[in-house]
Amino acid sequence: MSLISCSECDKQISSESRACVHCGRPLNAQSEPERVIAEYKYSMFDAGPFWPAVFVAASITGIGIFFLIAWSVSMTPRPRLTVTNHGLKYRDMNNKTHVVPFKEITDIIAGSGPFQKLIGSGYLIIKREGLLKLSLFINGLSSPKEIKKVILKYKK
């Protein structure tokens, strides 16, 4: 028997333990390498084939530039959300990465505004437990309800 550090709380535990006695993280989850389950990012062409076709047709007539500028302004920031077997990684518009372990997620809200429904995108609100843990609001992802299902499936 030897002592190892828990990857979640960094406290010493026995290598023969099934879970950390301090935070409860399973030992087999510690040794499992992180792998990407799904990755979601904003893209105008992921939103649906209808609206890109409208923009292309409008650009031929000369007014498409205004549509593309309005699209670009309305859809910033362009988020990237990665679901791994350990939790979520969210990269914001400043290229800052936020890591959220599954055990911190208390609730997920997925929805779409009226304009977002037209283009097939929406938002996610990921609520986290803890006094100083802020919720994440991610806007502009395509298929937010499908993303919620994937997160809940792997959250266990």
C-alpha cells in the first residue's frame, strides 16, 4: 500500500482505496485519462442551411454585406464547449478556459430566443454548486437541448 494524491482535492489517500475519503471521488475515475466526448462551437453554417442560403442570395444582390455584419455582431462571442469524461471545458471570447467538473453541476437550462429558434441555435445556463462558483451562460450554440442531454448522460 502506498499513498497517492487525489486528483480532485490533492489530499493523500491510500492507493488501495476505491474512493477518496475526503471528497468522495472514485479512484478509478482518477486514473482514467481525460478523453473528449463531444465538442460544440458556434458556426453560422451549423445553425441550419436556410439562413446561410439567404445570406448568400442577399450578397449577390448587394445587401448581403449588411446581413453578414448584423449576423456577426449578434452572435459574438463565439463559444466553444467541450464535454469530456471528467467534466466541461468552456472557452470564452477572451480565450479563457473555464473547467467545470461534473460534480459541481447542479442544473442545466437549455433554451432559445425567438431569433435563435429561426437559425437553430440557443443558449445553455450551467448552474454550479458552491458559494463562489458562478453559473456559466453560453450563448450561440447550435442544438442546446441535445448538448444538455449529452452532459446529463455523462454526469451520471
